Amino acid sequence: MFRSASRTVVVCCVIVLVGLALPQVAGGQAPPAADPGMQVRVEEQGGTRRESETKMVAADGTQESIGFIDSPTATCYQPDSTQDICYVNWHFLSVSADPAYIIWMWVELDGKKASRYGGFFQTSMLVPHTMHGRGFKVACGALGAGGDPDFGNRYEYTIRARDGNDLFAANFGSVYCPAFIP
């Protein structure tokens, strides 16, 4: 009799959970309404772009925001000219949030995640170049392979961050590598 009762409880729980999930699935099919209090700040310079979100949260004008990601000096270098091996790196990566905590930041090269950093009760995150060792290993490429006749491959990068208020920041750009000339 105990088995029978426990099966009934399990079946009832499954039915309740499915019933609770159905309205969410149906409601989630429509695109979310734009948040009138949300603003996206954008800066562009020399082929790079960065974005960050700000949300107005009160009638008195107070706001939550995530800062721009600071990612100066994207470089690609070739430590050994006899090999088709280059490394992409930044002097540092940095982001801050106000008043929330940074949850994560990640780096993507040509559409593939290269690195992810997690935050833990911190309002800012600083990742120095030394955390990447030599950098992110990529192929240098043949002369002109990335579209510039003086360089090798070109790599598109995206750096994204998210804070505890579910606000996002992102940097987009590209970096050319030296050409591998055997």
C-alpha cells in the first residue's frame, strides 16, 4: 500500500509541475516587451564598438548600470617566425557594476569561446594579461589571409560581461596577426 500511495504522490506532483510549466511556455513564445527604463550606451572608434546597459529603477532618477568593458591594446604576436603560431591577448580586461556584483565575463574569438571568468560578490573584475599566459593561441595565417596585404589572419573578438541585475556589457573588435612566411 505504501508503494501505491507514493506513486500517486509522484504522479500528482508531475501533473502539477507540468500544469505550472505550460503557461510559461505559452507566454514565452511572444517577444518580450521593451523595457522603457532600459538604455543602451554605445561607443565606436576605429572599427571597435562597446556597449553597456543602464536601467532606471526609481522615480527619483536612481539607476543601475554596468560599466563599459575596458579592454585596451588587443594584440596578436608571433613569438617564433618559423611557426604558424600566434597569440592574441589584451593588456587587461576590466568591468564594473553599480550597485550590483559582476557575475561573469568571457572572451570569444571568431565565434568560439576562448575564456570565461566568474565573479563572486565583487563589484568589479580585473583580468591582467598574465592570467592568459602567452595569450590565446591562433594561426598566424599567410600574407594577406585576413584581407590586409601586410598581415596574416584577422580575428574578430567579442568580450561580454553580465552583472547581478541582469545587465550586460560587450566589446566588439578585430585584431590582425603577423603573417607566417615559411
